[in-house]
Amino acid sequence: MASMLFHSSIRKELARTFGATLVILITVVMTTTVIRTLGEATRGMFNPTDVMMIMGYSLLSQLPAILSFSLFLALVSVLTRMYRDSEMVIWLGSGRGLTSLIRPLLVFAWPVFVLILTLALLVLPWAFTQIEDLRDQYQKRSDVSRVEPGQFQESANGDKVFFIDKDSSNKEQGINVFMVTRERGVETVTSANRGTVQVDDGQKRLLLESGQRIEITTDTREINFSTFERYTINLGFDAPSARNFVPASTLPTADLLASPLPAHQGELVWRVGFFLAAINVIFLGLAVSGFNPRVGRASNLLFAFMAYLVYFNMLALGKNWVETGQMPAGQLVLVLHGGMFAVSLLWLTIRQNHWTLRLPARWRAGAKP
């Protein structure tokens, strides 16, 4: 009965600490994501109106790591508090060991495990797909729609520079059009009083009216001047085409399982690694938790944070090893996650049985004065 009450109190305290930690981490990540996304939008990588959508998708893609870190911090904080308030001393003094806490910790954490696995295998590729689609659609928008009124803007393929004043009454028309093109050794400066976007068989064209052209041959510096009443320029296809490059992060997990490519195997190891790491942090947190009144609480939390940081940095480094073919995916999972599980269990066993490293008797005798 006493053990049930003790386990129940641990789970309740873990739930409170986990919730508070999760809210704080999400707030921090949202702040940094907003700053990064706004910077990318100002550089023309995203549509400024899509900033909130990009931020939401980015947050979803980072939730597996946030949940795992929140679980680890909550576990270490609660157990350290119990050591500091001598609750663990009473529990251990009643004949219970550290391993008896594994079951209540796993009972508390299993919904988090399921959520992390779902996010990593299903939601994460969907979120990255949405981000890449928004990025690609904005980059492939037509040349006229790329131009902001009163600003010079480069075309999608980089061979044209536009300046246009848009007519507010019609989004497909613009006034005072100015354009510079460079192709095949000829630089052309074109200006017109009005430009209209027309679509013919899915092909967008810009019809210029009442304008003039200056062609400059870059080799001979020969200049040709002409005027026109109407002049047509191709702008590209109206319908957005498929992405030329599909990142591994956007592929469904089923496609990664069926692909032997190192880049796809690296992405698969990365996704599965979130779930395996979440399980390992339970044992790692139980092993590293403690309280030393001589050095205070901060030192133990700092040590636990460094252990977690090294583990997840190795996870990112291992992904790179698999993608570059330096290590097979199965070997990485066995070495990294299996090794961390073995080290955590060994560490927990040492603390459970109070094992200490002692020098041989003859060495201790020789060390005496």
C-alpha cells in the first residue's frame, strides 16, 4: 500500500514538472523559430504571409526532441528534489532499491513514448513536406508576381531584373514597367507604360504596351534602339511544377524503410532515434539523479544536462555517418542506443549495489607513509 502511494505521488509530481518544463521549452523554441523564420522571409525564402504557418510546422518538427528533453529534465528534477528532501533516503532505507522506481517511471512515460513515435514517424515528414511546398511555391511564382511595387526584384531564373508599379484595380496589370535582361551576350533594357499578364495553354506571358528597347552587345558594345506598341515576354508556366529535389526529411517512413539509399537510411535512423532515446533517458535520468549537499543541486543538473547533450549530439552525428556511408544504420542503432542503454543499466546497477572502485591491498599498503 505504501509503495502504491509513493509511486502515485512520484507520477503526480512528474506530471506537474513535465507540463511546466514542456510549456517553457515550447515558448523558447517558438521564440527562436519566429526570429529564424522572419529572417528567412526577409531574404525571400518564404512568403511573409506564411510566417505563422511555417512557425507551426517547424514547431511540430521539433516536438519529438522537445518532449524527450522535457521528460528527462522532469525526471532528473523530481528525483533530485527527493534526494535533497531525504525522501529517497527513506525509500531506500525501507529495503527498496533504485530499480524499483523503473516501473512507475515507465508507467508515467509510456504515453509520451507513443506520442514521440507518432510524431517522428508520421507528423515529422508531413510537417517538412508542408514547409518545402510553401518554400517551393514561393520560389516558383511567376516573375511579375515576384515583384513588389516600387522595388527592384530578380526573376526566378536570375536572368531578369524587374521594376513595376502595379495597378491596384487589377492584379494582372502593371504600369511603368522597367526590365533588364541578360542572355546570349546581349543586355536588354526594356521599358513600357503598361504590362498585362496573359495565360495561353498554361504558359504565362507578359504583354508590354507603348514602350522602348535598348539592346547592348556585351562584346562589341553595339547599341540598338527601338520602340514598340506591343511586345510579349514569356514568364513561365502558370501551374506550379513538382519539386526538382525531394529531401529525405519529407519522405514517408514507409518509403524510407523500402529504400537502401544511405541518405534515406540516415533519415530513418534519425526518426527512430527519437523514440529509442526517449526510452534511454528514463534509465539515464534515474542513474545520474542524486544530490550532494557539499556542491549543491545545480552541479547535478548541469552534469545531467551535459550527459543528455552529448547523447543527442551523437544522434545527429550518427545520422551524418549513415548518410555518408561511414556506418550502416543497424550498426549505429546497436552501438549508440544499445550502448547508451547498457551504460545506463551498468551505472544504475553500480548505484543500486553501492559498488566502489578499490585499489589492491598491496597498493594501499605501499601508499601509507
